[in-house]
Amino acid sequence: MVLLPPFLDSSRPLIVQLSVLISVILSIELASMLIYATGGKTLRRVLGKSGNVRLMNRIAGTLMVGVGLWLALG
């Protein structure tokens, strides 16, 4: 029982608890991958226009300068 999560109850059937745990983990993983794929598809469509690429570069550059200033002053 050392390698199992501490919230598993040893007085109950282990296979049921592990089945629920694995199904929750896989559901969260599926939702994450769907969000990631949808975001990539949307970003591809948005960045298909050259004006949006320039805007994205400016936003990214501003964020990098901001983080650099934060690190320098912090």
C-alpha cells in the first residue's frame, strides 16, 4: 500500500477504488486534450491573417519585456 495514494481506503475493495481513480484521471486527460486541440485549431485560423500575426508578436514581445523588467527589479 506504500505506492498507492493515501486517500484510498484499505478496508474497501481496491479494484473499485482504482477503477474510479483511473476513470477520473482519463476523463480529465481527455478534456485537457480536447481543449488543447480546439485551441490550436482556433489559433491556426486566427493566425492565418498576417495582421493577427503582427499583433500576436507585439503582445508576446510586450510580455517578454514585462517579465524582463519584473526579473530585473524584483
